[in-house]
Amino acid sequence: MNEIITLSDVKKSYTDSNHEVTNVLHVEEMRIHKGEQFSLTGPSGCGKSTLLHIIGGVLEASSGEVIVHGTHLEKLSMQQKDAFRANNIGYVFQDFHLIPSLTATENVQLALNKPSAASLKSIGEWFHRVDLSGKQTAYPHELSRGQQQRVAFIRALIHQPKLLLADEPTGSLDVKTASDIMELLLHVCIEQQITLLCVTHDMAVASRFPHTIEMQQFNRTMQQGVYE
């Protein structure tokens, strides 16, 4: 299988106003292949979200090599990273990030550079697939939290990303809804060979994944006793 993510000696640190440096992440090596699904687990402050955002190009590593889909992210400008992410990566967050003044369909269209008749048809098919038929013109406040997360999933998947990054996607949902959402997400990613990295502190969610990275063992900074 082809590697879609390769990290080599990646470090992240922050310097405060007193010029004191805090090291938060050190990953010696990480290799993930196309179509694999991983959960990233561990307590708060173990580097889960930091790692996810470095892979997504949202955060810049302090040092090291970050290769995603054959592209060295550390060599790109922020504008180039934004373009790369728009074309190759889908993002799902705990808080959905839907725009209240836009309908469900309009929120999904934000992920498309130039909505076409074909893409609008695809959006309709996605709404049907995730049991949101009849909700395309609804505004976020007219949807349940589980329905809002399904809209967020469609938005993340509509441009057919090669990599999907999910940051605590079920953290604000009840147990039954969270279970249904994760079943749907994993099914779609396996079916479409989308690589999935999912940050979660919920072991019930993590147990659904074929692979798990325990950050307190994976993050060399934590092993040295230095936390975020």
C-alpha cells in the first residue's frame, strides 16, 4: 500500500512572553497507508489535536518532516497549505462549525470551489444516504445535534478527500447518536478507501477502529514527563 502520511522527527514547541520554551510534541516516526483508519487516544494535553492539526497543515511543526499525499507540508506557505487542504483533506470538528445563516446545503457547498449541477446532485444523494432527506433547506438551528454533525460529515466528504481528519467528532453527542455517527463515518471511509485519523478520548469510539495510536506512548515529549 502507498503511504499517505509520513512524519519524521516532528517536534512542536511554543515560546511564551518570557522566552520560556514548552515542548508539546515529538514524534520520531509515523507512517500511515492509504485507506487505513486510526484513532488517536489519550488524556487531555497528550498532543492528540496538535498532531492532527500538524498533519492537516493547520499548525506548523517547529521542526521535522511532514509528508501528506506526497507533499512536504513544511515547504509550503500558509496559502499553499490552505489550497492543498481544500483539495485533499476533509475536516470534522466536535462543534460542527456550521454557519447559522446558511442552509444545510449551502453549508456543504462551502467545501466546493465551483458548485455544479453534478455536485448539487451529489449533495442530494449524500443527504439521502445519511438519512437527512428533506433537510437540505433547513438551517442549523432547525436540526438536532446529530443531524448537524451529519451535515458536517457531508461537507468534509463532498470533495472526495484522500484524507479525513476528525477532532472529537462525537464529543458533544449522546451515546446512541455518537455510536450511529461513528458507524456511518467508518463505513464510508472503508467503502471509499479514505484514510481516517480520529482524535477521541472515548474508548468506546476508539474500540471501533482497526488501529489505535496511544499518544502517551507515541509522543516522546510525554514519555519524558513534559505535558502540554
